[in-house]
Amino acid sequence: MIALGIDTSMSVASFAVVSDGQILAQFNEDVGRNLADKISDIIKNLLEAARVKICEIERCGIVVGPGSFTGLRVGVAFAKGFFAGGDTKIASISSLECIARSSGETGNITVLSDARQGEVFFAKFKNDGKFVRLSDDERILREEALLKCKVGDKIIELSDELSLLQTCAETAAKIALCSSDLTTIDEVFPNYMQVSYAERCKK
């Protein structure tokens, strides 16, 4: 079974084609504000490198946020057009869960991702051989998030490290391959958990 992983939630745009747990091709790069112009060509080249046709993609793992407003909007909009009318099953994945899984950490895991203005996107997970979510994704003050951490928790405070972010699309694709919680592309929406820059400027 072949899956496509899409993660445009952070500064590094990450895409991967995975077949039965093996990476066929991947792309990880900070494309800045040019993602909307480049994403079609990136996916086209990725599928060509993997020798995969769109009709062969049975599942897709899409990171839906929280994260970059523009990145999420572009990534989800592209996926909606790319898979429109097809039978590909979709797994909508939290960026915080994807980071926790990609880290390879075990035990209790706390993920903090910068949400600006002194706030972070926050969630807790546990990995003791079985990966379990311990809390919902939240946007809270960083100090409040740290107070929710316990002694012994593995804290991942994301600062857009390429080494971690570049594995997120691979992780998303692998989640999609194993998940039973699948939807159609029409049921996928970004989880911004923040307002856009234009909306902030209106205030």
C-alpha cells in the first residue's frame, strides 16, 4: 500500500511517499513564501522520483495543524484539489502528535511549538510501546504549559529544527497506512488555532 505524507505546518515543507513502511521519495526544504507557487511541481517531481502515479496512492496523511496559517492553508487546499473525486483515504494529523511520534522519545512526551506573543501550541503524549494522546492540542502561555509538565516528562520545545521537521511527512504517511480513523478529502480542514496576519492587522 502506498501513502503520501504532507506537512506544511512549519517553516520546513515536508513531503514523502511511503510504501509498506519504506520511503520511496521525500522532499524537505524551507521554501519560504513560495510554497503556493512550488507545491504542484514539488509533488509532481516527488511522484516521478518514487515512480508512483496518483491513482496508486491509496492513503494520505495530512498534517492539519496547529502551525503556520499560510502553510496550512496552502497544503490543505492543494490536497483538496489533488485528491478531488478520487478514492484516496485521508488521515488528518495534529502537527504536535506528528512531532512527538517523529522524535522517537519514549515515556511521557510534551510538545511545545511557538505560537508567538508568549504563547505555545501544547499537547502531551505517552509512548510506552503504544502511543497514546494524554491531552488535547491547546494554545496557552508558555509558562502555563511548563507548569503542566511533570518531573520526568520529555519536553520537546520546537524551534524549527530541520533534523526533526524533515521526518514529519514520513511519519504522517506511516500513520495513514496504519490508521483506522480515515476520512475523505472533503472532510479535511486546517486547525489553525490562531488568526491570520491580515486579521491581526485589522485589530
